[in-house]
Amino acid sequence: MAILKRKKIAENTKEIDQLDGFSSPDKLLILAKNNNLELKPLDVESLIRLLGIGLRIHPMDEQKSGYIKLEEGRWVIGVNSLQHPNRQRFTMGHEIGHFILHKDQIGDGIEDTLLFRASGFGEPGIEKEANEFAAKLLMPEFYFKQEIERFQGDIKAISRSMKLSSMAVSIRAQHLGYKVKNEI
Ligand SMILES: [Zn+2]
């Protein structure tokens, strides 16, 4: 697969000024930067700890990606250790998305199975929102554009560099207005 030319202007980031706390991926990236975390690619495990969230990486049923749940007053993120490390990173971003966006909607927690559906980012709702949050957190536009130029649109190379799945990279590319071509 390869990423081809742009077809629209990129999303803007003026939401940074309009949101309080750490309610957006951009704000979390500023938090990460201020705490000297690696950004390219993001040290998402350290970010989870920085947010005061517990992290457990352990084997789960193969269709499960992870969870976030409240245990004795503390939020804990779990990630399926049997999935590819790149997939695990996206799961962490997804669960952070639930933590930031959906704490008031998910009761004691939520368990995630399929992050991606055939339609790309799935049905509207909290799963789609968490996926989009993860994509913006792990593939911020400025960094993503740099990687596209650096690797001349080679999705496999970009996904290796960003430590994410090819699927996550190609969906993000499409959301940013790039065309993705499947090569035979
Ligand atoms: Zn979810």
C-alpha cells in the first residue's frame, strides 16, 4: 500500500485553545512533552502512568483487545499481551480515549473486542470516538506528515516507524485527506 497525494486541506488544531484540562489528544501531547516523554513515537505507556492510571499487560482471549475499569477508586487499563505490540499501542491510546472522554458514561469500565470494523472506524459512538482519539494521539498531524514525506508514502515503512498497524496508518491517512492505494 502507498499513500498518494492529498485531496483536501488538513484538519486544524484550534481546538487546543478551546478545551480545558487534558480533554484533547493535543493537550495530552503537550503534557507528554512537558514531562520529557518520547513523542516520535509516543511513549504511550509512560503517558498512562503520568495520568495516574494503572497498566496491566497480560494474556486475554484472542478477540479481546483490552479494557479500562475502575478498581477501588483507581482506573486501570488492561491490554492483551497476545496481540502484536503495535496493536497494543493503539489499544492503549483507545483506552486513554475512553478515560478522557467517557469516564462518566462507562460506569465501572468497559471491555473492548474489535477496535476496527469493516467500515474503518465503526459505528458512531464512544468506540469511534476512542479510536479517533487514539489516532490523533499516536499519529498527530505534524508527525504523520513528516513520516509520509520521509518514507514517500510507504505505509509499511510508516507503520514500522510509528509502531502502529498498517491498518491504523492507512485509516489515519484517509482521515487526513490522503488517498490510499492498494498495490498488487
Ligand atoms: Zn472501546
